[in-house]
Amino acid sequence: MTGTAFVLGASGQIGRRAVQALAADGWEVVAASRGGGADPAWPPQVRNVRVDRADTAALGAALGDGVDVLLDCVAYDGGHADQLLGLADRVGSAVVVSSAAVYQDSQGRNFDTQEEPDGAPRYPVPLPETWPTVDAGPSSYATRKVELEQRLLAAGDRLPCTLLRAGAVHGPYSPLPRELYFVKRALDGRTVRVLAYGGRSRFHPVHVANLAELVRLAARRPGARVLNAGDPAVPTAAEIGDAIDAVLGRSVETVLVDGPPPAPTVGDHPWGMPHPMVLDMAAAERELGYRAVTAYEESLPETVAWLTRELAGGGDWRERFPKVAGMSVGANNWFDYAAEDAWLDARG
């Protein structure tokens, strides 16, 4: 049985595909975003509304007499949880996007400690939802997501909510496309790349279509739960590079370096983890009947084509991908070709 679905953050990478999946499943979808725009892939019956989620009164007005399910793609912290709970009388159930960054290992290491000596987390493989998380609080992205989760789960009797702990989200319209690392280098004519940790880094990806499938299933099966969100397989960084080369029809030499990056801006990459993060998807399969609709390699042509079009549009790539540009600076520069060439020359 379906009804009315309200998608908050509909114009973003996750929201676009989720609106499409919900509408195809028979839901009457209201797509809410700050801009109020529509995606060409949406069917005409989708209703677009302009809403800034910071304006609780406007959000409440947009919900009208109520909706059967609300998908929140942009919830971030405890304040957003409180906002949703304040509107619980008009929402049948909710699906909220969280993050796999909430986990910590048995020694308390997590994404926030990665830059510290011996701070890289060592998670079990696979990593289940029952594994400990960081403490809730306002100090970081991960601690705020835990705050969001805990407040919503504590009020599950008032608002049944499925929280999806997403891995590395990929697909078109990403504000942080990790695949840009390989695509831009190829289009810039680079014929060699250096990968730290032997190219074996594994950071569980989730394509937006698979995340949308989890949303669709959770909307049909309301409950108070936390579920991992990931693709069916987890390729290594080297395998991702090779797969992107194949889509582009390029041949690139990969220099593998055991251990951490050998020099600043050399060998690091967006999947650069010394120990794997592989999410356990058994709970989603058991509770929702989840089956992935695509695999990483199968989804790449669409993503690579989108990135290629964006980079071919002219202008500075930093203006098109400001979030990447903000991260790719100093010792984290993804495209410091001079430093890479100097290290390769010195290596002989």
C-alpha cells in the first residue's frame, strides 16, 4: 500500500533518485527543496514545492494535513531530529539518511581520529549496525549524526523512523564525486597514478539507485530501526581506477605504494583508508528484502559521462565542484601533478 510521500532535499543527489523511485512505486510524491525545482527524470505527477527546512513553519505548512511517509535527505543533527518530532502528528513514518561515519572501532578510533598517530579505525569485516558508534554531540559530522539518530530512535513510538547509514554515496549530481579523482586525471592526460596502501583501500560505496531502493522498501515497511546502506560489493581503489579507465577507453599505469602516501599530495585518494570499511547488509536484506538494483561497475558509465560533461563545460573545475576544491588543498590536493612527477622522477 502506498500513499503520500514527502521528500525533503529533493533536488540533491539522493533526493532526485529517491523521488523517481517512490513515484514509480505508486506514491503521490511531494518534492521539497529550497529551489523548488524539478528533475527531468521525474514523472509529471510529482508536485514540487519550495521549502527551506530551516523554516519550521514553512515546512509544517508544506506538509498540509499530513503525509504517510517523509524522507529527509538533509537531516544533520539533534535539532533536525527535534524539528521532525515536532511535526510527528502529521507524518506517518520517516526515512532519514544518516552516515556510516558514525562507527568507531573497539579502541575508539573513528573517522575523526584518522589524522592522529595510529588513529585509523580498524572495523570488523563486515561491519554490522550493532557495532558501537561515536558519542553524540555537536563536535563533528559523525557525532551530530549520532545525535540525530539517538533522538529519533528514542521517539520511535511517536514517529517510526528508518535511519539509513550510507556508505560513500556515488552517482550523478554528487557534491563530492570521488570518481572525479580518476576522471579528471584521465582527461588531463595523466598516464600514471600513484596509489597508497597498495591500492587495496576499500570504503563501502552506495549508488544513489541502491539508496533509493532502500528508501522505497523502508517507506512500505515503517519501523524504528537503523540499517546500513551499501552496494552489493566493495571494490578496491585500484579496481575503481581500472574500471573508470575502461569506461573512458584509457590506459593508465598504476604505481602501488605499500603503506601511507609517500609524500604530501602523492598517492592519497578519496578512498584512502589503511583498513577496510565494509558494511554488513544482512539486516537490510532480512528486514526489508533489500536487493541491490545496480553494482558499482555497472553504474559507472552514467557517473563518468556526467563528470565528463561537467568538466567539458568550460571554466574552472573548482567552481563546479566547490566542495571538492575546498577539500583538495594543501597536503590533500588531489591533482598536484608537479609533486607526483617529482616523486616519480626521484624514484626513477
